[in-house]
Amino acid sequence: MLLIKLGGSVISNKKNYRDYRESVVRGIAKNLPKEDLIVVHGAGSFGHILADEFKITDGFEEWKRLGFAKIERDMLDLNLRILDALVSEDIPAVSMPPHSFITMGKSMNLDIFDFLLEHGFVPLTFGDAVFDVKRGINILSGDILMMELAKRYRPDKTIFLTDVDGIYTGPPDREDSSLIRELPRHLDPETEIKVSDVTGGMDLKISVMREIANYSKVYVINGFHPERIRAVLNDDDFVGTVVL
Ligand code: ATP
Ligand code: IP8
């Protein structure tokens, strides 16, 4: 089985609200297997901009209600576009919007995924704005869904697509940063020096990837070069990072 996350930085331009990258997503869809597959996508500029503006992770307040509703609308819009790209490539994808079946603070019931997979469907889910037992509302990251799905299904391969070639020793646009080809999942002093300059969202993502590496072989590759998905699936040489 392949578990893949289409990162928000690939499917959208994160700087511009609702700026979708249609041809990129269609290119990715063409390179995906048609079965034994679970697809997760990020929110990119369809989710993060309003999530920050309405401080969704700080919990519910009345003034946030419309912002929350707009994020749900935008995420369903993004999800439908991705669903269309998959189905157009004859991938039998079925969408599972997290806000309709996951409440944060309760155990995550993913049983429905068993039914989909048993019947040969391809589950499609995404990072979403969801309800939360304690805070009322919150953000559930697609990376957390990746972790839960990897734990449950132990896919042979797990791929994260981002807008750069893989995990770098520091900010990818800095001249002294270099691509890390192999990242051990276990923390050891030598590797920690390598990734010591990784900041922000990527820092958290790396912990998730390391956790997933206990259940699956994890790859980080550039979604703007979708042929690299095939290379990973065929065990050919590829440009990117493997976490093992
Ligand atoms: P989302 O979480 O919205 O789905 P995503 O999965 O595509 O998005 P981001 O959170 O945007 O991922 O993280 C990818 C970004 O992290 C890249 O654009 C890259 O510039 C940045 N980044 C920062 N430090 C590093 C690093 N050391 N290695 C790789 N990328 C890094
Ligand atoms: O892009 C975040 O999911 P992610 C979801 O996978 C929202 O981190 C709505 C911001």
C-alpha cells in the first residue's frame, strides 16, 4: 500500500488565498497507482490563511463562527478539485472530510477506512478545521492524519510531497543548506547536527515522519516532479529524502 500526502505547498501557492495549482495536481494524479492507495492533502492557502486570521487553534469564540464556516467551505472546495483530478485518472477515490467524523479530544475512529479499502476504494482525506472537545474548534493537521493512518495500515511506502526536493540541513533557499538523502529515524547526535537548523512547520513534520518510519518507509520528494513518485514506487534512484 502507498500512503501519500499532497502538501499544501504543492497544491496551492501558500502566499495567495485560494490559489490552486490545477496542472500540478493533475500531473501528480497521473503518477499515482489506481489501487492500494490512501491520499491525504494539506490545506495550503485554502486553510492556513483564515485559520491564522481567525485564531482557530486558540478555540471557539463567537466572532470566529463565520471564519470557521469559510474554512470548511474552502477545504471542501479544494478537496473537490483534488477528487476530480483523481477520478479523472480513473482512481476510485472517495472523500472523507475530517470535520464530519473526527472530534479532537476523542479517540479517532477510522473504521470507515477499513470498509473503503476492503472494497477497493481509495480514501481521500485532508487537514481540516474540526470540532474539539475542550476548545470547541481546532485545526487537525494532515500530518497527524498521516501518522494515524500509517499506524493503522502500515503501508509499504509513505510519501510526503512538498515544494522542495526533500529535507534540507537548513532553509532550502540558503546557500549552505544541502539535501539530506537519508535521515535516520532514531535521534543520534550526528544526525541532530545535520537537522539542527530546521525550523517552523518542518520541525514538527520531521518528528511525524520519524514516528511513521516505525511503521513504513518514508520518502519526502518534490511534488513539482511527479515522475519521482514512480521512481520511489519502482525502487529506482530518485531525488529526495528517505527516512529509515
Ligand atoms: P501543509 O502543511 O500546508 O500541507 P506542506 O506539507 O507542503 O504544507 P510546509 O509546512 O509548507 O509543508 O513545509 C514545506 C516547506 O518547509 C517548504 O516550502 C520549505 O521551504 C520549508 N522548509 C523549511 N526548512 C526546511 C528544511 N530544512 N527542509 C525542507 N523544507 C524546509
Ligand atoms: O495543511 C491544516 O492541515 P495541514 C488544516 O495538513 C487547516 O497542516 C484547515 C489549516
